[in-house]
Amino acid sequence: MHFGEGLERLLKDRSTLTGCALLIALLIAMPVLSVFSNVFVGGTGGTWAHLASTVLPEFVRNSLILCVGVGLGVSSIGITTAWLTTMLEFPGRRFFEWALVLPLAVPAYVMAYVYTDFLQFVGPLQNWLRAAFGWKAGQYWFPDVRTTGGAVAMFMFVLYPYVYLLARTAFLERAAGMLEAGRSLGLGAWGCFFRVSLPLARPAVVAGSALALMETLADFGTVSYFGVQTFTTGIYRAWFSLGDRVAAAQLSAMLLAIVVLVLVVEHASRGRARYGNTSRQQALPTPVRLSLLPGLLAAVACALPLLLGFVLPAGLLLKMALAEGDSQFGARFFALARNSFFLASLTALAAVAFAVVLGYAARLARSRFPHLLNRVVGLGYAVPGSVIAVGVLIPVTRLDNVLAAWWEASFGVNPGLILTGGVAALVYAYLTRFLSVALHTVESSLGKITVSMDDAARCLGFGKWSTLRRVHVPILRGSLLTAGLLVFVDVMKELPATLVMRPFNLDTLATQAHTLAADERLAEASTAALTIVLVGLLPMFVISRQIARGRRRTYEETEV
């Protein structure tokens, strides 16, 4: 009670609340600013010149190949599956509506481990081919999955749900009235798709593709395991192998510049075009029922990405875990799971709390300043984990040294690294990376609460904190749970930031899976990898449930 009353007095006016939001935003923005502050710093000992003359062109080339390949792949799969499940009726359509989001539960690096084991020379597939056709080594050709093309395929089948979700929403929102207008002008089914629906869905498609590209550029586990040299592997090498933080920061700045360039090009490509729906008719389109053969083809088109992106890797992981599994399963595994769950839970709770403060400050603000702060915080998700790690380590290490020197001067004892020696700096990196996930969820839900409810609460004598605690939080309870769950799963899957920032002797399920897979102990890595996938299914079930509810609600409103 006393804590609540004190916090209510603290948040009594908007300026104090805005000050709290400003402090949070500055803390979250500090790692990115730290990276940029080292761009023009000298004294790299020739490391930067060596990187620029040897591997930097390869970093740029491979990153561009990944971006182009993944962008085309996720767009093609996402648009196709979204259109089929929205506009056509075929066997299994309602199942595919929600099941097609499941590949998001599988981290790309886990996919890489699974398919390497499945497709390698001594793997199940090639063993079956040799037994079935009597082939021997050297008598047949089989593609090598551990290449740049293989990495593109891994990202493509894991990340296409970003485009699928946004494109399907766009098709549903703009379908009926616009399609009828197109048909009245003499357009057929393909004409309506290419000249009406697809252009109107372009912002959603581009936004989903941009999310997929940012995840691709941020990845470390897949490209490292496949031996594809990108900026993330270069950052890790510069920091750990060469011991040069400035060179690592400069590589991070270049990667961040590419991410910003992707966003700027996407925005500039729209020009002054507007994509609003001016039709008054908001009813859902009636799906066209396909005959048997076209319906089966549509079902196969939806089943393939689901099979390759979720069913096959999850099944292979389960088989490896049951047949062989981790030889260290037991106390060691539960210690890893405890570390992962502790870090993910702590970060999720902090992220939800910060998101509520930032979202509530923006809601009560009379100016655009808090909204601008939230956009700055939202940039964190676009920044790769390796860049965040470098940006956090540089200032936090300096602060650690200052604190240690002050403590030793004051008490005669050197406490060592207080922040970077524990989990504080690691949780800080997670918050910088994933706070925007919780913030977007909270902001979206706050926007659905009418201002009249705030006015009614004030008329009843509630202050701002009381209104938040007794009005908004009960309404937001489901959204806060969803926001925390999304951050929880993201932290469980995060690999590059964890590898760089973790304290000594602290491993997680993600680092364990990466370490074992790097040592070619793929069967032993399956237990940790399968656990990550199972945890990742939780938000996918939430999203799938929302899709099903939204479909039923929309159909009911249409019938009324």
C-alpha cells in the first residue's frame, strides 16, 4: 500500500512521467549511440585495414546475396499462401490459416543443425538413396546445404510467416469492395490479383519482408555454422579472436547502416503513393471453391512450406532427442534450462514494466515528444544482437572499471566486474533488443481504450497511477501477458548477444545447442534445440488462436 501511494505521488504530473520515459529511452538508445561513437575512432592497430582488404568485400557480398534471396523467397511464399487461404476454398484451408505461422517457432540456427544432419553424406536421406539405387560415393551429385544458398533456404522457410501474416491481413481488409470494383471493370481473377489486391497489399508485403531481412542480417548461428562470412561473424571474430573492440564497433556500424538503408529504401520506394481503402464495403470476400485437382494443388502449395519449415525439422529433432539425445541430459540440462528461463523471465518482466511506462506516458502526453521517444526505442528490434552486444559492452565495461576503482579506493577491496561479471549487462542487452516487441503490443492495446474511460476515472477521483492500476491494467492483462510471452521466447532463442555478453560459466539452451552443433555433435544438440522450439510454440498458439477468433468474429459481423 505504501509503495503504491508513493509511486502515485511520483507519477502525479505528466512531466515526471515523461522524465521516466526519457530515462528509459536514453538507456535503450545508448548502445546504438555507443556503436556510432566509435566509427571514426583510430587506434585499431591495423585490424580495420586488414579486415577491409581481406574479408570486408566478402561480408558485403554475402549479406547482399542473403538479402536478395531471402527477400524474394519470403515474399513469394508469404503472398502465395496468404492469397490461397484468403480467397480460395480448398481441403484443409482452415487448418493452414493458423498452422502456417508455426515455422516462426523454429530458430534459423536450429533449422541449420537439423537439415545438416538430415542431408549430409552419412545422413538419413543420402543413406536411403544409396540403398535404394545402389549408388556409391562419387557416383552421384547431391547439393551441399552448408552454403550461402542453403542459408537462404533456412531463412526463407523460417521467416516467411512475417509476410504471410501481414499480407493476409491486407487481403482481408481490402478484398471485397476493391475486388468487386475490379471485376466491374472487366478484370478476371488473375487481373484482380496483380492489378488490385497485390498493389494494395504492397506496404504489408514490404513490411513483412523488411522484418525478415532484419532477422537475416542479425543472425549469427546459421551463417557461422554454414561457414558463410557476414558482418555478424566478422563482429564476433573482431571482438573475441582479434580483441579489437573498435574494429568490432566499426563493423557493427556498417551493419547498422545496411539495416537503416533497407528501411529508408523501403520508405522511399513508396513515394507519395497511398494505400487506404476508400470502399465503404468492408465485408469479407466469399472464398471461391476449387474443384478437386486445383484444390489439392492449393493444399500442397500450403503444405510444402509448413512441412519444410516446421513439421520436418520438429520431427527430426524429436527423433534425435528420443533415439540419442544429449549425453549430459540430467542435472546439466536442467541447469541450462534454469538459466534460460531465469534470463527470459527477468527480461520479460522488465520489458513489460518499461513498456507500460513508455506507452502510458505517450497516452497522457500533450506533445509528440514521448511518441518520438517510443519510436527511438522501437529501433532496437531492427539492430542485430551482435551490434547490441558491442554497444552495451563498451560503455558498461567503462562504468564497471570506474565503479571498481571507486570501490577499491573507498573500501580497499577490488570487487571485480560488477555489471559485466553478472547477468545485469546481458539483461540490459536483451531489453535494448526486444523492448520494442512489448512496447508495440502495449501501445496497440492502449489505443483501443477510449479516452472517456480516463475521464470517467478522474471524475471518480482516481489519479493517474490509480487509473493505470485500476482501469488500464485489468483491461490490458491479456495484452501484457502476450507482450511478456513474446519477449520471453525471443530471449530464449537469442544467440549472438548471449554468446558475446554471457558471464563466464553461464550457458543457456541456445549456447549449448550452438556449441554442440559446432562440434558436430548434432544428436546431442537436439535436446536443447527441441526445448527451444517447444517454448517457441507458445506465442504461435496465441497468434493462431487470435487468427481463429478474428475469422469467426469477422464472419459473424458479415452475416449480421
